[in-house]
Amino acid sequence: MEFSANLTTAERQAACQTAIDIIEPGLYAAALTVGLDPGDVAVDYDVPAGATAETHPTEFQLKDWVDKLAVVKAHLATL
């Protein structure tokens, strides 16, 4: 994606931190909701075998949060 603004490295780092600040509370709440300690959620968390978005929506949301956080942290590490 092309951006019209040329962001500095500091601005990109700040944007990553903003994204992390948005993602982490959702991840934390979803983990607690499904009975997991948020600190124990693995970076490769996956929904239970045989689960569907209809039967385990919170587990799917948790996986989405985990995946998003991993992408942002990986991007931040490249800056």
C-alpha cells in the first residue's frame, strides 16, 4: 500500500505502539473469557480442533487478536 505521507521511523514506531495498545486489551479479555491466563497464550494459538466460528466465536476472536499482534510486533521489530 502506498501512503501519501512519508512517516519517520519514530512515527512508524509510534503507530505500531498505538496498534499494540488497541490489540492487547482485546486479546487479554478474549483469553480470560475462554479461561486462559493471558500471559500463557502462545503466539501460535489456534482454535480447538473441530471448532467453528459459530460454536466458538471467542476462540476465533482470540486467534485473530493473537495473529494481529504478531504481525504488528514483527513489523515493529523491522523498524
